[in-house]
Amino acid sequence: MTYCVGILTAEGLVMMADTRTNAGLDNIATFRKLHIFRDPGKKLFALATAGNLGFTQSVISMLREGLEREDGRIERLIDQPSMFRAAQFVGEVIRHVYRIDGSAIEQIGASLDISMLLAGQIEGRSLRLYMLYKAGNFIEATQDTPYLQIGEHKYGKPILDRAVTFSSDLYDALKLGLISMDSTMRSNLGVGLPIDILVMRRDAIVPEVEHRIEAGEPYFHDLRERWSAALRKAHNDIPAPPYGKNKSN
């Protein structure tokens, strides 16, 4: 299991993904799930993956190395002329890898319930964020729905629903994303550190932040403690429910 989130704001983009991969209680490993494709100053794509690790790594490799066309051309993700075409190309590669490996993977009972987040910008075009499904189809984040999640998303969703808007400050969005990640980590052992993060300002076409949060990092530890304390205080500040035989009507 994993957890990845992308947040699109008026100021830019936040992407983050955990790195825990688990194939049983005694087989836990760390693998990068947030991948960056760049042509500095011209194109930047960020792709976060959830689901079958072997399948998603095959997709990432083909996006980097290229898909061979009938005329012998090799087409890569970084070659795409727009974000919409990039999302279509990722979907095409997902279907291509499924045709090669899908039936064999499913025959041994392994899950192929994969999903991906694709975000980025091409010079002169808009910053966009998509979520792709295992069939290769996709949806796009909008001003009304400015964040998308994949993987174990239910524990981190409430804070985003309550606090994230398209007009959110870019670094407030990063903070809320980290709180969402912490909430998920506390409730699901399949999600864990390190966390890879990307912050990209609109029209910059280069990362403003590209960072890995390791265990013991002071800021993330402080954020976790402060959020827990704030929740306890909020709970204590809310009056007890006026129900039950010992409560006044």
C-alpha cells in the first residue's frame, strides 16, 4: 500500500508520496514512488504511483526509455507537447504494459489495481494535475476539486476536504499535505517514511522544493507533535454531548 497526494493551487503545485512497500509483515522495503521527468526551463512532469510495484516500475521505465511506434520512432513522456497529451501517453503506456504482463500477473493472483498522479507544466501552457486509473483513463483536478489522492487515501482525506482550496497559499498546501500524510501513517502501517515531496511554482517549470523527509527530521517530527496536541485541545474544548439520563434537557 502507499499514499500519494497532489494539490493544485493558484500559486503552484504540491506533490508527495511515501516510499513504503510491503509484501508481508516481515518484508518491508523502501522504493521511490514520486518520479520527475524534466527538460529544465521547458518541461517538468511529476508522476506518483500506487499499486503493483513491478507493473508501475515497468510503466516508469517505458515512459523514460520510450514506446516504439510502427515507423520505428521512439516516443517518450518528455516528448509530449501538452499536459493533456502527456496524460494520454501515460494511459497508452499503462495499457501497453498490461497487454504484455497483465494476464500473467493476474494468473498468479497478484493485484493489478494501480493508479497514478501526473502533474506538471510545459513552457507557455497551463499547470495541470491528473489522476490515471488502471484502464489508462483519467480525470483532472479543477478549482472546485484542487487535490487528488491515490493509494490509502481515506485517513488523509478529511483534513484536505476541510482546509485545502485553490486559493490556499502554496506552503500552507504543503503543510496540509504533510498533515494528511501523517494522519495516514498513524492509521495504516502500509504507509511510512521516507516521504518524497515536490513544490513547483506556476510558470517556473523547475522545482522550488525537491526533498526527501527522512525519519527523525525535526520539522516533520514537530508537525506531528503539534497536530496531535491541537487535536487533543480541540477535543477538550468542545462541550460534552447533552445526552443521557444524567444530562439536563
